[in-house]
Amino acid sequence: MTSGIGPDLWEAARVATQEMVEWLARLGGLAPEDAYLLTSVAGDLKISEIVDAPNWVDALSQSGLRGGHGMNGLKRELGI
């Protein structure tokens, strides 16, 4: 799970998404473009809390990667 924190909801979401892309690329050895595509279909972005309004915490989990796939199985399915 990655998170973005700040007074701007959209910027916090962007940070959480960028960190997920970087994490998937690093962990799975994916090209950044493939990690971005994977995040777009398997990521689950939610507002997890509002702290001392107007500070937002957005969390992005890789929920689509659950269910026994694991990184290697998912890479096989995607052909990468």
C-alpha cells in the first residue's frame, strides 16, 4: 500500500499513484509503463482519512494483485 498526504486531494492521489508505480517497477522488475498499466487496472485508490482538515490521506492498494496471483503469476498472465 502506498499513500499520499497533503492539503490537495488530487495531488495526494497523484503521489500515492506514482509511489505505487515506482514500487511495482522496483519489486516486480516491470518497466515503468507496465507498472503504470498494472496500477490503472489493479489499483484501488481510496481516501483513507482526513486529518486536521483540509489535510487528506489517500491510500492506494494493489487489491487486484491479491487472490493467489502474486507478482510472478500476474506477470505471466500479462505476458511480461
